Amino acid sequence: VSVSGHDWNNGSSPSRAFATIQAAIDAAVDGDTILVWPGLYEEDISFEGKAITVQSAADAAVITASRDIAFTFSKGESGDSVLANFVITGCGETGVFCNGTSPTLRNLTIVNNQFGILAYWGANPDIVNCIVWDNIDGDLFQCTARYSCIEDAGTKGTGVIHSDPRFASAAGGDYHLQSPYGRYVSQSATWATDGGPISPCIDKGDSSMDPRCELGPNGSRINMGAYGGTAYASKSSGPRCP
């Protein structure tokens, strides 16, 4: 885990490494970006009211709560507090908890938790380009989403879909999206093609957002889920699987 954008020592060091995400957040100041490298992180993380960006640095990191809640926003966070490009899974209470706050939750895959995202006391998180699926007690509580794939068919919002996201292997913990044009395989750092239909979450994110690092041709539209906007996003065109 590293923090960039912080003037650590009069400009002599552009970034600094930390053993945990929470330690990086504790050291960060408003405007910093925390980059989390691939791996499994077991932490209960609080943004501590800071206007920072916390995001995966490469292929999406996997976050699971060490106790109950993976990410907590409860100290006045607004849209400048950004959480992006993570898989959040295996949490005993909820993946993300917002209490009277409005953080930006972008390109997250929140799966197999007791609950997906809980919002209390007027919390209004901006949930965009996310996949919230297969959470035991529900997906969203007292909040809405846009351009996201939500299992609960009662969830409404601009660009929200309710179709099976077609993960590569949910049972095996691989949440890359199936595609006949290519999806990234983390274990071998290679690309594979799928024979079935393309995931409905590919090229279905917010059309106003640049697909950024997604490999071209990419449909000129960002994918939903943890890999959207990264070089590890599943492809939407190119040579098909035979």
C-alpha cells in the first residue's frame, strides 16, 4: 500500500509504503491518493473524514472485514472521499457503511457479504459503475445507485440493471467478467476467452466517464465492477472465441 501526492519530506519523496490500508489513511492528508496493490486485505477501514482517493493500483485488490465492516464513512466524508476498484467480499455485517456521509463509491464489486451497502442518518453515497450481488440480506439500504448492476430488482436508478453479471468464477473468487473477446486471468497473468454470452456489465458504466486504461477497442464506455477503467477490464470486441 502506498500514498502518493503527499509532500513527505520537502518534496524529496513522492510516495511512501505502508503495511496496511488503514495505516496509509491515517498518514494521508486531503488530496492524497492511496494505491493498494493486488492481494487479500483483512481490515476494518475508516476514511477518518479525509478527502482522499483509495483505489487498487493494478488488478483489483480484495478486501474483507477482519470483524464486521470493510469500509466505514462516518466522519463527514463527501464526494471528494473516493473508494474505487476493489472487490469487497466475506464481510460479516456489510461491505460499506455510511453514516450521514456522501462518499463516492466507484467501480466496486461488492459480493457475498451479509449486506452490500448500508446508509443511515441521511447518508447519500454516489454509487456508480458498481456490481452489488449475492449479498445474503440485501444489496442497498436507504441509498440508490446509477449505472450499476444490483441483484435486488426493486432497486431503481439511472442505468441500473439486474442481470446476472456473469463472473468468471464466483465460487472460485474470480470476479472478472466473462467475455468471448477476452478476460484477464490473475493466477497466470494471461487472457482467456469465454464461449458463452458476454457479461451485461461490459460497456454499461456511466457513458460520461472515460474508460481510461481499458484495453482497446473498448466500446468507448467504461465497464461496471472492480476492473472497470483499468487495464484488467474484460474486453468488448476483437477476435471472438471460436
